[in-house]
Amino acid sequence: MSNNNYNELDEIELREWLESLEYVLQTGGPDKVKELLHNLDAYAQENGVELPFTANTPHINTIPKSMQPPYPGGREIERRIKSLIRWNAMAMVVRANKEENGIGGHISTFASAATLYEVGFNHFFRGKDGNHEGDIIYFQGHAAPGIYARAFLEGRISKEQLENFRRELKPGGGLSSYPHPWLMPDFWEFPTVSMGLGPIQAIYQARFNRYLEDRGLKKPSDQKVWAFLGDGETDEPETLGAITLAAREKLENLIFVINCNLQRLDGPVRGNGNIVQELEAIFRGAGWNVIKVIWGSDWDPLLEADKSGLLIKRMNESIDGESQNYITRDGKYIREHFFGKYPELLKLVEKYTDEQLEKMKRGGHDPEKVYAAYKAAVEHKDAPTVILAKTVKGYGLGEAGEGKNITHSQKKLNEDELKEFRSRFAIPISDDDISKMPFYRPDEDSAEIRYLKERRKALGGYVPKRIIKSAPLKTPDEEIFKEFYAGTEGREVSTTMVYVRILAKLLKDKEIGHLIVPIVPDEARTFGMEALFRQVGIYSHVGQLYEPVDKDIFLYYKEAKNGQILEEGITEAGSMSSFIAAGTAYATHGINTIPFFTYYSMFGLQRVGDLVWAAADMSCKGFLIGATAGRTTLAGEGLQHQDGNSHVLAYPIPNLVAYDPAFAYELAVIIRDGIYRMYEKRENIFYYITIMNENYPQPNMPDIPNIKEGILKGMYKFKSSELKNPKAYANLLGSGTILNEAIKASEILEEKYKIATNVWSVTSYKNLHLDAQEIERWNLFNPDKEQKTPYVAEITKDEKGIFVAASDYVQFLSDSIAKWLPSKLHSLGTFGFGRSEGRSSLRDFFEVDAKHIAYTTLYSLFKDDKIKIEVLKKAQKELGINPDKANPAKS
């Protein structure tokens, strides 16, 4: 038959379809047409026809039975293994709460997700022990008991550790509540229980893997990043906030598995809606490949027998509040309320008993359905995949809480409930022993243990497992930093300019330059970093497909496939996730990448503090650089931009080293030592350093004994007074750019009031405080030994006079060292809301400028009976101090 005849037949067929549709429109109206098209859509989807994008597909499995691959594993033995893991996970939590009431733990999340994990463990998750680099897996935090229970069967975790779940201080050690690499550094890789952080980190980790490949730091591979999360967790902004990046970057190496058990902590996720359909629309709209696993194999015969489409219609109508209700009801209720809406559906299930209807599984509990979804996900190209698996929260708990609103917090079961659980999953424990909740592990040569270990061996070893394969780096030669020790010979530059120059030189270093990862949200030009665009380029997997609008200027916006800068756009959370991926690459990939994340200091720790804590938990390395720092240093910007808080927020994070340098040489010494400590000495620390945009002359490094030690420990004497026959003595402590105000104040005090004034540069109040705290603790527990002296006390013990500290941060930053100084400390700082103003006005307003420092010094001397009240009152007028001005802390 000729092509013309084919075209003619196609045209006739199309005309017939259109005429039929027109008839339906004329006789039934628009609503009838919508219903018809919806049913056609459902029929096509059920039979494996891929249709153009719409917000939603029908509420059925994406992969029909006819397209399911054969299941490769031993279904029965895998079921037995999974049942043992379920029992041990449950027993772990219940035992812990029996021994100590309120110790906590979660049974229900893993109960709902056990099949999702076990199919992965047995057939997909690759370990790092073989020739493969292993998959990267973000386990859902509340499912930790199940992961421990599996490791117990594998022989990786002892019975004693299970008994000490959530009791880590017990003899022999215990198990942390959730995935915490800091506490279990050989086991967990990623902390995920602070909800939303796992998903966003997984996205940026998958992109960072590609970055390493494109830059030649890592060989291309089929390594996958898996992230397991809950449907309730998707309400966290971090969970969905970066999904468009994953699709835009075509991260086919990324797989989300969302456990849709329909429940949050206190109730339904979407009682009046359908979370699976909602998430499908969100992810499909963002460009993800979406695979729905909703109905178990028990439903396949019904779907096949449903010629009217009413079953799919009923499935589409169901809301989650109803679905949750069906789990707690018997088969009679399901028959009446689900199938009974349409008489035809009742006829469809007339041969099913109530017990059969009650036991029909959701897709997330069916290994065959889950396997088909995982296989399709790992084989999908050019887009990330999300698997939406419908499950039952507390699956298997029965009357103890299966599917109920109390399920998330369920931690105790009575004896009858334990027996029901035991019997349902065929655990070989007698009624006499049930109350003891014994852990059960078959003999080493049992079929279950052999199968479990053989599967993990075939997949490259156990997971989760944290292995550090990276070798120490050699610290850059000091020659690189010498220009910064020399100062600027009167030329005014900011510490931000100094930092960018240091970074540019490090990027050129033959040993570590290729390992530097500059990260910036969207203000590289604000920070003067645009020169790096031309030097190393901005990373883009596809290169630069357009001619930039600023191509004609020297420092144009240059994107490149091998670009080194991660310019993330307006997202501190995304940038922090990239920082974590780069700062933990030494463990994840065995590559010592060195991230420098530069951001507006006010939009760092207070905005992404939860991610910073996660970084700390993961022993992340690298430099967090708080730019445009200081409450009074950032002129004009005002309340939400001016940072006087970040150094206080850095205080509580134990392994975050914080510095507020004033001068170029201080910054250079700190950065070089940071590389040494993190990458050569391999300490599990990371750095927070503030830099400022105020221009002033950078002095050369003073010829002072042990000055580098002082910079690093947190304090050194910058200037010693040479005043002869002074009337009194004072010590001024300054940090950051406010050190310049302290220097000016010292000149005022010496010239006008004949007060001998030493000036101290405090680079780190946190270092000083922690050192003193550690020394005092040692003294406390060693009273019979020679008592030690904290560094800050040692270097100030012989100093005469009073102490006044000034910084651009809230006063209790400097108050933190007061108890170790030889005399009383008066702290000046910037407690209060910022203002849109110039620097001099801001410093006057917050009382941290030179005149306020000088006046406060005189007041302290007056209180110390070193000067008369008349001198103080006169100074108040001479210095222009307004005693009636508003308190900045309250205005």
C-alpha cells in the first residue's frame, strides 16, 4: 500500500475520532468530554503507553504488570530476613524504653519502609569494598533502627550495642539515635534526621559528583545517589527547594525514594488530599522522572478485570484520610466504603472474602513492584527519578498502632501485641520468652545469614559504611603568603580584597590549586571576586551555550564545563550543601577538595545554621567566609544585612574554628594554618572567618615574638605603650575592623590624657574561651598536680591597668574571656538592630568608635580610682559623648 493510502486512512481515522468526540461534546457537554479523555488517558497508561506531560497521571502504578521485570531474588528467604530485621528493630526501641522510660526511638517509619530498604540492600545498593566506588545513600533518619537491625544480622553490630540503643555512654558502647557520623564515624556517612537536609544535600551531592568528573578529579561512573525521605518531610522548604536544579542539570545519577505512608508526626500528611498525586505534579512539573508504586500485586487481577474504568476512577477519587482509615478497618468496611460507591465495583470483588480485601497490600510493601521501580530508576537517562511508594505507617504493628495517628510516637508494645507481631512475621520466639523481647539472629551458617552476606558481597560490601581513603595534603609553601605579611605600604584595601587575592594565588598553586572549590551564592561581584571568572571559570556541565552580555569586558561572566567556581545563584542553603559535598569529599570520594564558601555574613549561620550543624556532624572540612561582616562596617544596608551575631552563632558548634581578623597578615596566617590543620594534620574541624569591605592601610606583620602563635591562639599584643610617666594604664582589645578604632582610641588616651595604652588584637574570642575552659577542666580533675594557666591569662598576667574590649559583635562575645583577665573587663559591642547609615554614624550609634572606646577607658579608670570625676566629666564634653542618646540595644 502506498504512503498516500496510509495517510488517507490516518486522516479518515482521525476524522472519525473527532466526530465521535464532537458527538460527546454536543450530547454530554464539556464535563463528559473531560471524563472520556481522562478514561482514555488511564487506559493508555495502564497499558504502558507514555503520554505527553500533564500535571498528573492516574492514581495507579506507573509500571504496569505487563512491563514488570522478573524478580531476581529468593522471595521467601528475603521475606524471612526482612521479618527478622523488623523484629530486631522493634525490639531495640521497645527494650530501650522499658529500661529507661522516655528514652525514645521510632518503630513505625522503618516498619513502613522495610521493603523499600530491603530490595535496595539485596539488589541495588553498591558498597565500596569491590572495584566500584559505591553508591551514596541518604537513609531516612527515623528508620535508623532498621538499618542497625540489618547490620546486626550482618555481624557488624553486636547484641550489646543493640541493647544500648540511644545509650551511647554505656560500657561497651551503644548506638546513636539517628544517623550521626560524628558519633559513629565508621558507620554513618550523612546525618539526615533534621528533616529536609538529606534531600537538598543529595541533590547537590549528585551535582558535585558530576563536577568532579567534568573537572577530571574523578573518573566517570554509574555511581548513584539515593535519598530516602518521608512524604511529610516534603513540607520542609529544603526538600523541594532545589528539585529544579536536579532536573535542569539532568542528574540521572540521583534517585529520591519517598515513603508515602500518609502520616506526619501527629496525623495525616494530606487528610483532605492525595500526597502521591500532589508530589507527582510537583516533580513532573520540575522535570523529574516520576514512578508511582501505589498498589501491590493483589490489585493487578482487579485492574485487569475492570473493563469499565470505574476501579481507576475510584482510585483517583480516594483521599488520604480515607486511605488511612481503610488500614485500621476490616474487609467488610473496605468492601462497603471503597468498592461500594459503585455497584459495578462490588460485583468486581464479589468472589473476594473480607479477609482477602483486608490483606491487599500497598505497592510499597510488594518487593516485585519496588524492584521494578528501582530497576527503571537506575536505567533512566537524562533526568533524576523520584519513586513515590505508598505504604502503611507502622506496618505490622496491628492494634498497637498500624496506620493510626499515634503511630509515629509509638515506642511500647504490650505482651499480646508483641505476640501478634511475632506471629505475623513468623519470628521463632516462644511465648515464654516474648516478654523479654530477645534479639534474634540465626546461626552463622543458616540460609538467611548466608544469603544476606552473599548478596552484599556481590554488591561490593556493606552499607552504610564510612571509609576514608584520601591521603594527607602538603600545606602550601609560606612563600605564597609572604606578600600579605608585608602590608600595603599605606595603600587602603579591605580584608575582602586580601582574601580574594589569597584565593587567586592558591588557585594557581601547582599542588593544591586544582582542589580548591570556590563557592558563592550570587554576589561574587559584590565581594570583588569577578576576576576569578576569567581565571578559573564558572562550572557548567554543558559549558557556555550563549554569548554573555558582558563578553566585551575583560572580566565577563565565563561558564565552562571544567569551570572551578560553583556560582549557585540566590541560595545559601544550596551553596552550603555544595560546601558539605566538597568538604566531605575526602571521605565520600577519597578526594581532598578544599571548599571556600563566601557569602554575606548575616545570611550564613543564622540562615543555614541547621546545615552547618550537619556539616559539623559529618566532620566536614573547608572555609566558611562571612563577607561584608560587622554591624557597623557594612555601611548603608541596614537592619537585616548588618551582622553583629555570626561569631556568637559560631560559638556552640564544637568543631567550627572562628576568627575575626583585622589585617592581611592575620588572614594569611589563619588560612595557611587552616589548610595545614584540616588537610595535612587531618583534624576534624572547619573554619568560619569574617572579612570586611572597609578599606584601610594594611600594616606589615609586627616583629613580635610568637606573633603567629598569638594570631592562631586568638590574641596578641599589637602595640605596647611607650608613654613615659603615665597617669594610669589601660589595655584595649580590638577585633576585626574595630581594632582600628581601638588604635585611634589609644592615641587619644595617650596624647590627651596621658594614659599608657596597650592595644591587643583579638582574632578569636572562641579560641581563647575554649582554651581556658579546657585548662580549667584539667585543673578541676587534677587538683594534686601543678595547675595550668589559660593562654589568655598567661599573656595578660603582668599587664597593668584596666581592660576594655570593642568589637563589631554583641558584647558577650568579648565578655566570654572576662574571668581570665587580671582586672575587670568592660565590653563594647553592637547589641541591637542595624541601621541604614554611614560607618562613622553607625559606630557612634552603637558606641564602638574611638571616642566611645576612649571614654569607656576613662570611666573604667575612674571606677578604679585612677582618675578624678572632674577629668571624666571634662572628657565627656571634649570627646563629644552624648549621655542622653538612645540605648542602641532598645532603639
